[in-house]
Amino acid sequence: MFGLSGRLLRANASLLVVTIIGVGVNAISPVIPWPLLWLPGIAGAGLLAAECGRTARAEHLPPPIRRFWRHLWAASTLVGLGVTAQVVYVYGAADPASMQMGTGQMVFDGLAILLVMYALIRLPFGMRTRGDTFRLVLDAGTVMLACAVFVWHFSARFAIHQTDPVLIYVSLALSVLALLAVFAVAKFLLASQALFDRVALQMIAVAVLISAVGPVVRPLFMALDPHMYPDIINMPAVYLFVALAAERQRAVSYGPRRGAKPDRRRTFSVLPYVAVAAVDGLLLAITWPASSADRRIVVSSAVALTALVVIRQITAFRDNGRLLRRLDHGATHDALTQLPNRVLFHERLDKALTSPGDRPVAVALIDLDDFKEVNDTLGHEVGDLLLIAVAGRLDGCLRAEDTVARLGGDEFVVVLDGADPAAADLAAERMMRALREPVLADGHELPIRASIGIADGRSGDDPSLLLRRADIAMYKAKALPGTAALHYDEGMAASDQSYLGAELREAIRDDQLFLLYQPIVSLADGRVLGAEALVRWAHPVHGTLAPDTFIPVAERTGLIVPLGRWVLRRAVRELAGWDTDIVLNVNISARDLREPGFAFYVGALLDAYEISGSRIALEVTESMPIDPAASESTLAGLRALGVRVSLDDFGTGASTLAMLHDVPVDEVKLDRTFTQAVPSERAPVAAAVLQVAGALGLHAVAEGVETRDQADRLRALGYAAAQGFLFGRPMPAADFGRMLERDALTASA
């Protein structure tokens, strides 16, 4: 699995082999001087210290891991000093058979155990719930208690019979420290954390377990020869396992891997159950030989019951694990294409940009051109088949370390980990080659045209900035014929307004937007009937931007939904501050009507500000037609709230009459094109619109009225309400509030 590759590692393994052979020879016939067999335990500590030092200096490892291995370097030095002190202690004694552990070894080993525990505590455990922490402590406590049973049975109960009280207390204290070290290792081994390699951690756990329970076999060694101590063999074994862990840790790569998934083969650890099984085995071993038949049956039944309960619990854990894996996959993968979704994409990108070392990272954003036409002409089922095919081709042409995800709609994104601009070009060429052949979907041969934007970055870059730059480059690539890819450069943002799409999200979040209000008045007496809320963007660089600058960008990027909700929330809040019963018109997108929960959101706003639904009219531009089927439930919910729906820019779309027939509209707003037309040219259109509105029972408002002649002409045609510069330009909420107060005073006079 990891191979004995290094010279230091091979030397540690050789020392263990030599020690085992030497002890075996002396067990048959003591021909080798026993002090020589202690030498591997001393030399191995030095080799281990060198191995730990190499791992502590590995630059690609995270700082907490390098710090841990520095602590283990110091601990291995202390253990070597402890073994040296024990050799001097044992071979300076008159009766080695009566010797246990010397004071020197107790002190050095105790310090080493404390240092290992401190090193484990300083490692990051990650965020855990209280329940997780409680179960973790229970599992680690189970392992520690099992080890305590073995230490007591084979070692500690003999130590209390020593004549020297100092040795008794020190020996017991060291046993407690060893058990606490077992608890710390078990706790960390059972905890889920990403920095420490799991196999390396298992090797350290084995090493700590050997050092903790090694003394229990002291009686067996003494039966063969009083000079035989467990430390002669178990210390080289400990060194080997820790050295294996050090080499394994150095070989770990911390870059994200598309194929690398969290280890979720089980949602539990077998370690506590192994501990229970070990204690059950010990129970059988000490009760069976000298017990009566009745006691044997009782003990065997108790062990069998424990085994059945464990098997039952493991089965339940496995079932829960399969369910958790399905839920985890659903939360992090797109349901249609089975690619990683936006959540997992951001996780992989963050990991690539925060991995140790300075490394290149590129982001490629892929958008399918003319995908909307496929959905509109051939149906969503064919569009879904096209997306599935594109996802499969993208996934199949990338490296194992890359991550391809679906952001939503027809947008895909790729994290190119470790890819410099040249490697990103190669990846883009592979993607364009994969998308070159048409897709056969439900009998339709669909050519694929995609635009690819690439942002080149390095470790430490801001993930949102990289995605924003890829977005800018992708929209720039749309101007090129066919499937094309472009790298982002600073000139793109300066020469093209597509950068607004990347900045608009921040503008919504940081309240860079504000509302102006244009009055809607009665043509008969000039009384204010209502107002239209108009959004503006106070751009920090370009000044105040009109809606026609950023609304198309919002529609294209999907930000129109959060933008519309921001406008609606602010407008309702300011309407609640005016002491009047006017109707406020708020612009929304046709896409809002397709969003699940939109009617509930409007209702919640009305309840929060105690506003009647009849005081809100939602304007949808007629140039972006409403999908009656997809919007049916939302429109019904709005109508139940009393909210009206207004069709803006009426007369400019291609399907006006069909829209009025299929969609429950309450109001039409005549486009300024017909309001400002010369009487001999388009006045008949204004009259026709009014007749259609009257026949369908709709309220009609004329927009763009700038002169008194236009107002008089519209009133003569029969229009009751209008808005335009003649009656008032768009104004801040405070100015509009004062206008309402003046209007109220005039009406009362």
C-alpha cells in the first residue's frame, strides 16, 4: 500500500527484524548478550526522529500537520532517552528478574506520552455537533476501558505488590497516562477530519496501542528469561509503525480530485466493537478453565448476546450509511445530469485555492448558446436530453483532478486544478472537440454551440473573483462565431459591459440600488392615483445606471429574481410609510411568475407591512411573454391576495392578443411609442388599445406623456390615467411623499 521506500524506513524495519530474530535465538539458548538486543530500541529512536523531522519539513503539508510531526520528533527523542535509562537501570541491578520499569524510563516515557497527547489535541478536529462529540467520547472511552482491563489484568495488579511505594505510584501513573494516550488517539482516529491522512493516523494508533499494552506480556517474557523485557521488541515495532505513518503523510496530495470522494463506506467505526470483542475474549479465557458448567453457560451466553447486539447495531448503521450517501449525493449533485452542483463546485474551488503551496488554478465557464430556442421549439424534454449529453461529454474529456459542475440552466463550470494558461487551453480544446459533434435527442439532430470563458488564477485568489472573470470572458466569447473559448484579460472589463453581470450580485447584496417613483395621475383633474417604482444602480465607478443598462444583464445571468425581490421589498416598505391609498406599480420579470413560492413571498411582505394586496400592481413587460402554464399557480395566488397584474409596454410585442386571452391581466400600459405619435400616424392604435381594454374590463394607463397636447388627446380618446414627464419625473421616495402631501391638501381645499 505504501511500500518500504526510504532508507530510514528500511533501517527501522531491519532493526525490528534483527530484534525479533535475536530474541527468538535467546529464547531457545541465550547466546547473545542481552544489552545488545536493547541497542535497536535506542538506535531506532534516532532513526524515527530523523523520519519525523523530514515530514515536519515537508512544505506541501499544512502547518498544523507539520507542527504535529515536530512534536513527534521531540517525543521520539524522549522515548530513546527513556530506553537508554532503562538499560542502565536493569543491568545495574543485582536481580533483573525483580526489576520493573525504572524511574528514568517512567519520566521520559511520561513526558513523551504527554507530548503526543498535546500534539493530538492541537490538531484540528473540525466542527461537530454536541451529539457527535458525545458519541465520539463514548467510543473512545470504550476503547480506553478495554485497554485498561488488559493493563490491569496483566500488569497493574502486579505492580501494587512491589515494596517500593514510589515505584508503585509512578508505575500506576504511567499506566494512566498510557490509557489517556489511547483515549486521545482513539478519539482522533474516530473523528472525521480532512488534514491528517487516515491510514497514517491508523499507523500511529497501532503504535500507541503497542506501547500501552506491551508491558502486559512481561510475565511471559520473564518465564523464558528474567532479562527479557517487552520493550526490547515493542519499541522497534512502535518506531516502525510511526515511521510508516510519517512516510504515508509525506506522500499525501492536498489538491482536490474529481474522483476523490469522502470516505463514507460506513458511518461508524469498528474500533469500539473490536474493543468489546477483546474484553469478551479475555472474559472467556480467564473464566472457562476453572469454571463450573453453569458458569460457562452463563458467560458464553453473555458473550453471545453481546455479539448479537453488535451485529444488529452494525446492520442498522450500514442501512443508515446507505441512506446518508444517497442524501449527500442529492445535496451535492445536479438531479438531471448527476454532475456536481453549485454547492460542491464552490467547495472544490475553495479547496483548490486554499491548498498549501503556490499552484495555478483555472476556472472555465461554459454556456450553451441558443439553448432557449431548443426548449421553446422542441420542448423541455429534448432540452433535458441535450443537457445530459453535454454533461457526459464534458465529464469524459477532462482530467481526473478536474471538477465539472452544472451551475444551473445551460451553464456548466470546470475547476482546472493545477492548470496554467497552456494547460487550460488544452482543456478548452478537448471540451470544444467533445462538443463538435451534434447530439441526437429524441430523433432530433441538435448541433452544439458553446461559449467558454477561462479565468486564470493561483492559490490564494478570491473564488468569486475568478468566477466573475470567467463570466466576463464567456460573454465576450459569444461574439465569436461557432464554439469558442477566451481567456479573461483586464481589457475585457474596460471594453464591454458584461462585467456588470458579475458586479450586479454585489450591488444587490451591498444595497447599491435605490428606487425612484414616477407618479400616475388622473387625466381629468391631475390627482395622483399611484406611482411606478423604478430601480436605479448607484455604481461606485460609473455613477447612476439606468435599468436598460443592467436589466438585460440580470435577465441573462439569472440575477433578475433576487433583483426583483429586492425592488419589491424596498417598494412595499416605502409604500407603508405614506399615509395614502394610492396603488404602487412594481416591475417584475416574467421569470418571477415561474418561481415557486413567489406568491407566498409577496403575501409575506404584505402581511409584514400591513399593506392590502389591492394597493400593489405587478408590471410585466409585454416584450418578455408570460408562460401561462408555468405561471398559472403563481398568478392564481397573486389574484387571491388581491394583487393586480399589469402588462407594460403594451402594443410592442408579437403576441399581445394571445397574452390577454391566456393570462389573467388587470391593467395594460400603452407604450410611449403610441402615446407620443403624431395624430395622423398612430393615434388610431391608442384608440384601439383602449377599446380592447374596455371590452376585456381592463384598466388602461398611457405612458410617456410629455406635453399638454398629448395629455389632451389621450383624454379625448377616453384614457383616464397617464404618467410621464408632464406630471412628474422619477423622484426619490421623500420627494414623492411630499408630492402626496401637497395633493392631499389640494384635494381637501
